[in-house]
Amino acid sequence: MAITAADIKFYLSGGGSNTDPNASIGGAISSTEVVDASLHNLFDVVSGAESAAGDTEYRCIYIKNTHGSLTLQNAVLWLQSNTPSTDSVIAIALGGEGDNGTAETPADENTAPSGESFTSPSSKGSGLSLGNLAAGHYYPVWIRRTISASATAYNTDNAVLKVEGETAA
């Protein structure tokens, strides 16, 4: 049976037992899946001080092919939708460790991973290439949230990541 969207899953980083999105700042893949599009499932609430001064935070997740036998071929990642707020933006970068690699662990959520290049691709054509993702393999991905100084409150600020590729029948 071909790979379906349900076979491609997102997991926190921070070690096998990490369940805290705020601790998802690199390290080994967690067994905790990011399963829905609810607010604050990856980034915390922006405080008044952060919105006044501006804030940049990083999270690391893993994209995993959970299909039992097939490779997701020519996989591509992009932002299906970026934040609706004009005071925030999401950018993504592939972890330099690559396929089945373990992401580095920066000092804290405000420290950028070293060597990664962040962009905000808005289509599959401009997306980031994951290459071929074999069954059971995963790929580290960094997400950067930037809040502008003097940002106004926005209750439903979010973004949506999309992964697509090809599959054998």
C-alpha cells in the first residue's frame, strides 16, 4: 500500500521521553508526536515583555516516515501557511545532521542552531528538499518564530508545515 499523509508524522526533539514542546530545542527524537494544530503545541505564549521588546525562539522537530516498508521519495517541506499576524513570522531550516541524524542542542530556546539557513518557502516548488526518507527514518527540522518589537496581541497566530513526496504503489 502506498504511503499516505498519515504515515508522515512530526515528533518533538529533546530526547526519547520529552513531552514538553518548550524543551524541544534539539537533541534526540522524542516519542511524543506533535499531533494537532492546537495553539501552543510547539511554541509558548508570547509574554507582554517579549511582545514589547521583540523575541526570536527556536524549536526542533523531526519529520518521520512511519510507513512499514516504503520510502517517501523526493520529499519536500514548506510552510503551507505562515502566521496571519503581521508582527510574527515563521522560518524553517533543515538540520545539518540530515537523514536519521540527531540535531544539535543549543544553549536555550533563544540560541540559533549553528550553520542552519532559515527560509520561509510558501510552496512545494520553493520548499526544502528532504531527499528520500526511508521507512522508519526521520529528519531534523528547525523552526524559528520571530516576534517584532511592539507586537500587538493576536489570539490565533499559527503556521502550518506541509510535507509531500512520491511513493511506490
